[in-house]
Amino acid sequence: MSSRILFLCARGSGRARLAASLLQAIAGNRFEIWCTPMQSTQEHALIETILYEQGVTLIAADRLIQPAFGLRWDEGIILCSGLTDT
């Protein structure tokens, strides 16, 4: 069984989907990769363009998920945690 990895961006940024797509391209099926969905359609288009230019496929929509109780992940990678006081 492969490790389950969640890329998380609390603010709905495209960073999670970008990072998940890049790992999927590099690691193939060695991991079960999930990520949180993007909020902005403009950012979605930008992420698709960036990945296309690099020859990388956007991670599939069926791999988008909002974290919830009862779900288990082996690793969680937080790419943005929200607003800060700095």
C-alpha cells in the first residue's frame, strides 16, 4: 500500500494543486496524492498554463478533497496556513 499524502492550502491557493501535480509527475504511482481545491478560477488557469509549459499534467479533479475528521494521511504538507500577524 502506498503512502497517502495531502497537500494543504488553508486559503484555497493553487500552491497545493501545483505541488501535488509536480510530485505526481515525478513519483508516478509511488504515493497516493491528494490536495485541497483552488478557490480562484483565474489561478486555476494560471496553474494549468505553468504545468502545461513544463509538460506536467494537472492532478485529477477526483484527487481534490477538503480535510475532514475520519480521514487518514501518512504525510501532510502545508503550503500556506492563512493570514499571519506579520
